[in-house]
Amino acid sequence: MIFWPAMGTPASKDGSQPSALVTFLPFVLMIVVVWFLLIRPQRKRQKEHQSMVAQLTKGDRVVTNSGMLGTIVGFNDRDNTVTLRVGDDARSETKIEFLKSSIAGKIDTSGTK
């Protein structure tokens, strides 16, 4: 049976303390796991979103993070905004301005309406 010293660190068979590498190995492994499971996929999604926003053009149908659907009618690069036309009513055209970063994605318009 192995008895632990009062300080809580296990002693090796010859009575010496474990090396610093062995002590910090669990922390290093946890950081690696967090990196591959959380940080790396989030960065990949962020780059894909930035690429999609950079490729937007007038006439694209998009959906915002709030769920609003619209067609892009203009850009303001100075304010980093995009103007969307919402609604299909020919009598009154409603335009709303959004930040480019609030565009969640493009809507495929190749299908039937």
C-alpha cells in the first residue's frame, strides 16, 4: 500500500519529487484538448463568415442574425454597413441598414419561390 506525504504530492520509490514536466503534463494536455475542441473550430467558422461577408454583392438574398430576410441594395464601406430591401410590396419599398457582421448567411435563390 502506498502512503501519500502530508503535502499531497506523490513521492517516487527513491523518495525524490516528480519532475516539473510530469507535474504540469495534465495541464498541458487540458490546454491542447481545449484548443482542438473549442478554439480551433471557432476560428475556422469565423474565417468562413468573414469570407462570405466579403463576397456579398448587390442583389444577394441574405438572412441576418435576427432572422430578417432581405435583398442587398447597397453597401457603405465607411460605416461597414449594408442596406437591405425587405418585403416584396411593389408600392412601398422598405430599406433597413445593418452592420455587415450581422449578416448570418446567403439564401440560395436557385430554387422555386
